[in-house]
Amino acid sequence: MLIDHLNRQLRERADQALTRQRRTAESPCAPLQHVSRPGQPARELLAFCSNDYLGLANHPVLTEALAEGARRFGAGSGASHLVSGHSRPHATLEAELAAWMAPTIPNAQALYFCTGYMANLAVVAALAGPGSTVFSDNLNHASLIDGVRLSKAPLQRYAHCDLEALERLLGQCTTPIKLIVTDAVFSMDGDLADLRATLALAERFDAWLVVDDAHGFGVLGPQGQGSLAHFGLHSERLIVMGTLGKAAGVAGAFVAAHPTVIDWLVQTARTYIYTTAAPPAMAHAVSASLALIAGDEGTQRRAQLQRLITQLRTQLAALIAEHPHLGWQLADSATAIQPLIVGENNAALALSAALEAQGMWVPAIRPPTVPVGTARLRIVLSASHTAQDVQRLVDGLSVATQRAARSLHA
Ligand SMILES: Cc1ncc(COP(=O)(O)O)c(C=O)c1O
């Protein structure tokens, strides 16, 4: 009965071109990766899909830090943080992250989580409840949305980046506790929330602002300090979540906030309390990553990423202008996430397949991850790409464009 039911639903998904398939990477995360599909031999693809924005995931300093951390502190933590799993590398990393966030949040303290998903669940569910209201951008990441569900707090969603709508909703709200939650860089669009204006609203309406900086941490702001530093913001009302498996190249996430908020999370956040602490070696490697991000190498890598973003946008804008009939749209993004919106699910899949046929890996993103009718290629750049890599992608898209044009005229 259950299996029949699931098979029916799987067929329905397949009919709508919504089936997702995993590929297996046979080599480390890097622009050139050996990748296999079930039953097929591995092949080398030029990948534009990881969130390894600074190209640190396979950096020798970090792989060595991970190995050294394992030699010194073992492979596993053995228990949750509140039992016996909290070790010296975790404590050191939290102190470093607190110092990292100090220019943004006065007296900041930080808490290290196993994943960003768990950190977002923790923050929203532990801080909001039936007597509070959560205000959430429509395009927020799934983990923030799930955090709201878990909190059982009343939810007010506002249209993507529509701060007039947010202002109206805040003005009508009567609950004493108000939590605005927003991605800093939106993961499927690459655009940046207006954090300055959002914080001004939080201050005016006595609300708290939870910022998910998964895609800004390490990339934006001086020394990669993140999206809030990019805007030069500083406030006690900020609660910041940053992930450490994207630009930082390792794994895990942190929440930085007022000391009382962090204390409350330690006491009550279920995704912090009821899970085994991440291996200490992981925290040790993240500490090494912070040093790289803040140092000269981080600066050079951010500059390289910026050059590639400019190159890609210039070349793609020209390609789209040559082929307006295809209806492709380059998202308005200044970050490493450069979505090419093509519309229909099948069109996005066909474009992704056309690139794969030319040895490139750019995933098609479809609903429910993005709104219906806005299926896209999510092109992601990394500092470890080269100008030639970007040229190859644009040439590949140009070939695909000619094929698409022929099929339109057939
Ligand atoms: C905006 C955003 N928030 C949170 C997460 C979750 O982070 P993690 O992968 O560390 O669980 C992601 C992506 O994975 C994300 O894109």
C-alpha cells in the first residue's frame, strides 16, 4: 500500500520533469571533477555547482588541519555538547567566531552547530513561539521556513525584498516579540537583501533581525567578514547564522548573537542539545579556514571571484541580447550565484544536459526549490575557476543556444 502510493507519486513527479538524481563525485570538490552516474563510467566535468566560493574545500592547509585535528583530538566527539562532546577545538573556534562577529554585534558570542540547517532550526524555534511573530521573506531558505514551522509562532510572509510590505506587517503586529528572518544572499537568485533598511525597520518596530549569511560569510565584506560587514552594520538586535561548509570549505555553521541569546540556545535549542557534537577535527579545520579567509590569500581569492563574476555577467548579457526570442534572463545578482532563468522545467533540464554533453556540470533547479515557471541553471563561480573556464561555459551555452534556436524554427 505505502509502496504503491509512493510509486504513484514518484511517477507524477517524473511526468512533471521533477525527478532528482544524484551524481557521485569520485574526486575532491574542484572545478574539474570526476563524476559518475549509476551504471556509467566516471567522466571529468567542469563544474559550476558547488558553494565552494573561495575554492578552499580541497585546500592543502585545510586537509592538513583536518588530519592534524584527527590525530590530536580523534575521529569523533563521542557525545553531544552538553554531555561530554564539547572539546577544546570547539571552544577555540567559538571564541574566534565571536571575535570575527564583534564588529557587527557588540559583545557577540558564538555557538558552533553541525550544519546550517540545524542552526537555523535552532534559532527560529528557540527564539520564537506562540507569543511572538515571525516575519519571513518569501524566498528564504527551507531551513528558516522549517524553523518557523517548528516554533509554532504565527508567520507573516512578505514578498521577496518588499520592505514596504514588511513595514506594514510590523506596524500591524501586537505581539511583544518580533523576529524578522531573512537570507542575506538568496541562495537560488544570488541577490542581496537590503540589510541596512531591514535593520532600520527592526530598530523602529522593536524587532530582532535574524540574518542567514550562508552565502555571504567569507565572500562579502572586508576580510570576508560577511554581508553585515559589507553594509557596515552594527547592532545588538542582530542574530547571525553563517555556514562553514560553503566559502569556508569545511562543514558546520555558527550562530553569533548577544550573550543572553547564545545562553538561551545552549539551554534550549534542540538541534544543538540532542545531537552528537561535530568531530573536533572539523572545528580545528574551520579555525584554519578562518585564518585563510581573513589573510592575504582570502583577499586574493575574493578578488579573483569578483573578476570572474564580472566576466560571466558581461559575456552572458551579450549572449542573451543576441537571442531574445529564447526568453532567458540573467538574475540581478552581484554575487557568485549567477542564475540563468529559462522558465520551463524541461527547458532547464535540456540546457543542463546540453552543457553536460560538452563536459560541463551546471545543475537545473526546478520547483519546489524555485517558483513554478522560473526553472533555471544555477551557475556558481568559485575563485578556483579560471577566465578560460568561464569562457568555456559561455561558449557551451552559445552552442546550446544555437540548438535551441534550430528546434524553435523546426
Ligand atoms: C541560505 C542557506 N541557509 C542555510 C543552508 C544550510 O546550510 P548547511 O548546508 O550548512 O546545512 C543553506 C544551504 O545549504 C543555504 O543555502
